[in-house]
Amino acid sequence: MARAKAVPAEVSNVGDMFGRIREADQSECYAAIGASAESGLLQSFAHTSEGMRWAVVSERETIAIFGCAATAILSQTGIPWMVGTDRVAEFPISFARGGRRYVREMLTRFSYLENWVDVRNELSIKWLKWCGFHFDDPIPYGYEQKLFYRFWMKRK
């Protein structure tokens, strides 16, 4: 049985995902920023400091990249993000266990985490809820003004 593990993300992991990003992440990225998921992934990766970005790999293939970017230099607010391939669904236990661990890691750097998720992105919503994020009622958001949930978490 294949296993997945999180490692520090490198630029090569980003390129490895091009052409394989899940449809839900592609739709969400376009609805939010009016750009491709590849472009959104590059932006997220570039704006996230080295110690706050990870790649989930299995058999030398990148299946997801995630991290937490600061809203501004020295900010205590982080923007958690993740982009995955269809293979994410093959590793529900790894993502469940790892999710909470890495959210705790994000909260060692940031006192508050916040971002938006497309209401159509059911797998991401389920994972975010498992990780302990709170959700506000959906509102029109982003480039396409589709319904999105704001999700958030405070350090305890």
C-alpha cells in the first residue's frame, strides 16, 4: 500500500503538480482570483516563508502542497492554503492525522488563521472542519462572486 508523507516543499514540487490539480481546486482558484490553479499555487508558494510550506508526496510524486502565508510582514494573521491532485482522496487517514498536526504548527507562528473556501469544494470543507476550523455563513466572494465560506481559527 502506498504511503504519503509531508516534506518541506520545493519549487520542483510545484512544477510536479502542473496539469494534475484537482478540478475542485481549479474551479475554486478561478472563482476566487480569476486565474488558473497553477498561477494561484505559484503565488501562494512564493508568498509563504520556507518553514511554512509543505509538499505531500507518495512514491516520489507530489499529491498536494500546502502552507500558511502571512498577511503582512510581522503579522500575526496567517492565510492557510492547500492545492491538491486527485490522489489526495487515496490518503484520507494521512490527511486527517497530518492536517491537525500542521495546523498546530501554523498556530505556533500565527495567532489567527483565516482564508476562504468555495462552497462547492466539499472535500476541502470536510478536511478543514476535521482540522478544527470555524466557518461563517457563505457569501459572494472573489473574482466570480461565487459563494464562499470564510474559515478561521484562533490560537488557544
